[in-house]
Amino acid sequence: MTAFASGEREIQDWLFTWEIRSVNHRYLDLSIRLPDAFRFLEPAARSRVGAFISRGRLDCILSCKKNIEGEADIRINRELVTKLLAAAREVDDLSDRPLIGFSALDVLKWPGALYEPEADRELLAAEVLDLLTDVLKQTIVGRENEGRQLAVLLRERCLKLKEHVAAVRARMPEVLRSIREKILARLVEISANPDVERLEQEMVYLAQKLDVDEELDRLDAHVDEVLRALGQKEPVGRRLDFLLQEMNREANTLGSKSADAETTRASVEMKVLIEQMREQTQNIE
């Protein structure tokens, strides 16, 4: 399911922000991007996400920056500055003539001459993961809202499937009667005295070959199970995947047994509806 959520929290003069983007995927495909100083959190973050979400492609991004409103704590890297000054004096000594000097500001501009003390990562970890939990809950709310909309669409297609099943079931006696009349008319054309007993045997054989009651019953049962699953609270995406595969198989069999255009058309319409439902269930956890 698609969703976006974000949250930020100030922790020890640092501003942390989690962003989560969720899109459709058959399984859980999780990407977590963390600042270098917090890469140690990745296993715990993956576990936290897995406790809330089991399906979808998720991008979880953590960013952090020093709060500019907080008191700055800038320190001099004494060891590096001492080495820089010593190197400058040595270069001066080696030169035939005095070199142009440099100021204290030049020294401070040297990479690494100034630094800010790193935050205590272990103390921050618990609160950073707690913030992740809050953002995951927001993500779930967004996914649930989309899920309710998808459930409406799936129910509508289930009702249309039931209409097609009922129409095919009602039409089957007419189909068999029409086939019987065609066979009888053909026999009359080729024989003055048609073998009625043989005709009845052929009709029994055709009726067995064209019998789709089992397929229609299974389609009805699968549709009912889909409707039941949509009312459950736990994840049902994989169950719906399986049910729709079975429904597609029954619709294909129905089409292969079809003996008239109306039944064939109904089979095609069923497969279109089932395929639409299969596409939507990729969005459902």
C-alpha cells in the first residue's frame, strides 16, 4: 500500500527526522538509510519495522542535525593544530627567505581543526527508535485508509462476479436445449429415421462434458471467502492472492467448457474482474 509519514523530535540538542515512504510490493522489501554515526541502529530498526508491517516496499530514512538554537560546543583539535604549527615552523626554517605568515583564522579553516563533540549514540538510540515507532503508526493509518477504499472496490467486483455466475447458471438449461435441437435437426437432415436413443446417449455425454456446476459452485464459494476475508482485522493479502488464483482457474475452465457466445462472454468478463482484483490485492497487507 502507498503511504507517506514523517516525524521529528529534538533529542539532546539534536533534531532527528524519520521519513517513511511505502509503495506496493508482494513481499516486505525494506530499505533503511541512516547517518554514518547511527548505522549501528539498522538491525533494531529493521526489527521494529517488521513488528508493524509485513508487506510493501518501504524506504525508511533517518536524518539528524544540530539544533542551531542550542548552545554551540565547538572545540579545537589541539593535537592537529599543534602539528600544523610545527609543520609551518619547519617549512619556515627550510626556506631561504621568510614565507608569508598565516593567521590563527587560517589554522582554524584547516579541515578537522575544529570539531563538535559527538552525541552519545547509545543514549539517543532508544528515543530515535521510539520516534520510528510513532512514524510507523502514522504509516499504518495511511495504509489502513487506502485499505478501506480498496475493500470497497473489491466488494463491488465480487458482487459483479456473483451476477455473472448466476447468469451462467440460469442460462445452462437453455444452452443444453439449444444443442439438443441443433443435433436433432442435423440428424433429420441426414436420416429419415433418426435414432432417438442414440441422440439421448449423445446428449447425456454432452451434458457431462459441458457441466459447469462444480466450477460455478467453487466460484461462488471463493467469492464468499474473499468477502469474508475483507472483513477480518489481520493481514489477508496472501490469502486473497491464493483465492484469486483459484478463481481464475475456475473461470478458465468455464471458458473452455463454453458452448455458446454468452457463456464465453461471461467467462471473459469474470477473468477481467479477477485480474483487476489481483492487481489491487498487491496493495493489501
